[in-house]
Amino acid sequence: MEKTRLRLEPWSDRDFWLLERTNEPVMTEHLGGPESDERLRDRQRRYEALSAREPAAGRMFRVVLEASGDSAGAIGFWERQWRGEPVYEAGWGILPEFQGRGLAVAALAELLSYVRAHGSRDRVHAFPGTDHPASNAVCRRAGFECLGEVDFEYPPGVPHPSLDWRYRVGPRPAVTPSG
């Protein structure tokens, strides 16, 4: 089977439609259900603001199929503290009509390459629910290490049994003064 080629395009003000699609019940089944329109508009503003910051702060991307130009989903990473350490958290969603083709794994590989090139933290975590075998398989296939079960809050304030998956991007080179 030929591997589908894709690219990641930075999130923009024109991508609200994709956010609406990833907010459908089938896409949010393992995330506590769809968000209200107000919360979705706030999420859009956060995604746009993240894309306006320096690359090491994180990014949201549209997953675009090379051959057709179709938007297949969204993926991103952002800064967070986890167990006292500065790490990145990653999240993704591939639209139902594009699932089952390995696109989430391919998009995650592209995202990790971006983090490797632009990030300032050496670990990326993902926290799919224990009840979400597809997302856990994506983590495993992308080379993440499972650190075990945790009660992860998502949405905030709602503990959800999840698996803590970690990917080591590698140590960041030390910045040396020039001159």
C-alpha cells in the first residue's frame, strides 16, 4: 500500500470550519462531547494566537493531503508543565472520512519533526483516554513510550482515565554566547 503524502499548514482565521468539523459528536466522543459555539470560537482565537507566537511556543496545523489538497484534520502541540517538568502536549483529530489510512501517524511524525527543528523542550506527551484504542495505537505506532495510566483532566476539571505517552525529541543543544 502506498503511503499517503501530507503536509502541515499553520492554522489560520480561515480554518474555523475545520474546528467545527472536529467538534462533531463522532470526533469528541472520547473528549467529553462537543463544545458550545462560544467555547469553539474561543478555541479558534487560541489557535490563531498560538500560531502568531514564536515557533517554540507550539503550533496548531491543518493536515492537508498533498495529492488532492483536502484538509483531513488538525494536529498541534503546546507548552505545559507535567509533573513539574516543562514539556509539550500534542493533540490531533483526523476527520472520519479520512480515518483508517495512517494519516494520524504520518501527521504526528511530521509534527515531531517540526518540534525537533523548532522546539525548546525535549519531551512531547499525549494523553488519550484509556477508552480510545485508535489514539493509543497512533501513539504506539509513532514511537511514543507508554508511561502508564493517569487521571488527566479533560475538559479542565473533569478527570478522565488516560494513558500518558511520552516521546523524547532529544536533548536541546546548549546556546553558547558568540564572540
